[in-house]
Amino acid sequence: MNGGDEGLSPADHRRVAHFVERQAGIRLPTQKRHLIEVRLRKRQRAIGQATLQGYLDFALSPAGAQAAEPLWLVDALTTNKTDFFREPAHFQALADHVRHVLAPRREIGWARPLSVWSAACSTGEEPYTLAIVLRELQAELTGFDFRIEATDIAPSVLETARRACYPAPRIEPVAEVYRRRYFLRSRDPQRGVIKMGPELRSVVRFSTFNLITGQYPGKPRHDVIFCRNVMIYFGDADRQRVIAGLRDALQPGGLLFIGHSESLGGAREGFEPVVPTVYRKLT
């Protein structure tokens, strides 16, 4: 440690943990204090604060709030594990829903675009996977149209998602036919970077949204919501509040996809199961 910088004290851990749970629903137990300190120090150095306590004093002050620093503090402590075609059964279930439920009716997806929300989208692999699946369906089903909104609490991951540039190993789960069709290789092979092509970048709209404190749509707006592998970090009260918000945002008959290690628990009212971890909103 440098000079008078004594690291993350128990008191500072408590105030950070309280703030992050209140703002993002994420719990930061004491056994993770060292990891929390390591992550916060990266942000401390990035903005030129001399000590960790000085950084926290700034981040949690009115001046820090005006500079949007609380967003970056939460960002620094957020886990952003994601992959293309993660939990592939979900994407098959979505394709089956479009083909066998929506296509015969020629209403949702035809009279108006299918509206999809990728909540907690991280660095963009999930919404771009959705775009691949739906673009393939568009080629198969005449007149089918869709739109994708993708949100996350963390500014840094949204920057990555908008750039849509990924290390080559990250696209290994993507079938070769889709790689050729939708991805662009760098002109410099040494860089090992793959970029999502403009055809799919243009159909995903990214924005910041906080699942805990955000204002959910006042009326049903989406036909499909993916909110996967984020609620496992929430306490019961926050989880139930988020599920209620997602339910309100979902059209009757719409589908909610959650992670395979997650459950709706006591907040299942208003939903019926379709396949494991996929729920239909009751009409």
C-alpha cells in the first residue's frame, strides 16, 4: 500500500456493501473484501485518486453523484460472465415459439415487430445471439420482423457491446455458418479480433437500466424478455421486485427466460412454465 493508504477498512466495506445492495441488489459479503478492494483500486487509479478512502469519499458524495461515479463504482464490482449461445436450449425455445405459436397467427412479428428485451445484457453476446436467431427466422418466415432492446447497469460493458469487437476465442460457441454470415475478421490476423457485422449491430439498441431502481414500463411493452444469471445475486425482496417489474413489462402471452440456476420462487404468480426456466405470462 502507498503512503497513508490503508486499504478497504471494515467500515468502508460496510458502506460500499450497503450502497451497492441498495443500488444494484448485489450482496458483497465480508469474505469477498479483498476482491472488492482489488476491483475498487483499479477504478481509484483510473480517476487519479490518491487513496482508496479518498476515492470512496468522492464516489459516494454529491460531487461524485454529479459525475456519475456511483455507476462506475457499481460497474467495478459487477460480475459480467456471458457467452454467445449461452444456455442454447433457450434460443431453441424462442425459435420454436416464433415458428409454432406466432407464425400461424401472423400478428406479433407480422402486424408489428416482435419486441425483445435483453436485460442485464453485459458485453452484448446475448442480444447479438438473439439477433442471429431472429435474423435466421426472418429469412425463413416471410414478413417476420423484430426489434431488440438491450440494457445493463454497467457503462463499461455497454461500451464493449456497442463496439461489438470480441477476441476470436469468444465466438467459438457460434456455428461456422453464422461466423461467415454475421462476423467480420480483423485485417490484421495478429490482433485476433472479430467484429459483429453491421447487419446485426443495427438491430440492437443499447441503453443503461438498473433492474433494482429503474422505472419499468407502465404498461406491457415486450413480447420476450431474457433476464438470465443476474437474479442469483439478489436477495429475496429485490428478486421479487424485479420479477414483478419484468412481469409488468411483458405482454400477455409473452415469454420470460431466466438462468438455468435461477427460479421465480414465490414470485411465480401470473406466469405458467413452458419449459425449464422459461415462463409464459398469463393473459
